[in-house]
Amino acid sequence: MPAATVYTCRVTNWGMLWLNIFVLFSCTLGFVIGTDPWRFLTLAAVIVALVKVIAQASLRVSAGPGGLTVNFAVFGFPRVAIGRADIARAEIIDLPVKFWSRWGVFHQRKRGWFLTPTLGPALRLTLTSGRTVTVSMPEPRAALWAMGIAP
């Protein structure tokens, strides 16, 4: 059993962050100079873009003897916590280069939750409930070691 330690990292998709900021700026400009019938739709687009910029562009991942914790964005909210006792299996994967892989946070019915703002190495956890959670991080082996799971 590995020694008790803690692994932390931050994963940021800079391209998606700048794209969302551009969309936010464009929608805000459209709201300011838009006509009355389109103001409501433009305001809704501004709110959606703002939430995406704040929540999905960056993740802070912490792994330790208690399990895995994922905090979203600057404020750390929302937060996903997975206890060590809830993990049935853990595997290191390499995320494929596909359009849906760069969305940030999404759910697929057959594959479970993806907390993946960037491509590359990721940790796929199969929980005791049968659900799966995939979290991208630069060093998944270090996260497994910190949680006490031998890779």
C-alpha cells in the first residue's frame, strides 16, 4: 500500500476559455445594441456563456487517501467528491481526439460523466454503483498513488 500523500493539479482548456470569453463579449455587445424582440434571447446567451466561462474552463483536482475531489473554476463550486470506498476500479486512459472530448463537463448515457476540459491522460473511475467518472489530469498515476491504489 502506498504512503498517504496528496496529489493536486489544475486543468485548464485555454482555447475553450478564450472562445467562451469571445462569445460572452459578442453576446453582451448584441444585448447592448440589439432590438427589443431579440434582447431576451441575447440575455439568455450571455448568461449561458458566463456560466460556461466560470464553470467549465478550469478544474482543480485533488486526490488523497480519502478519495478524489474535483472543484470547478475559480470559486470551487460546484464540487464533485468521490470517496475512496466508492471506487471499485480505476484505470488510466488517453482521451481520444474527438469533437465531444473538448466540451469540458458532460454526461453520456453509456459512458458516464466526463470532467475533461483537455485531451490527453485521464483517470477513469468505475464506482461501486456501476457509474463511471472520467477526469482529465496531467499525472493520473500520481493521483492513483495518492489514493492508495497501485497502478
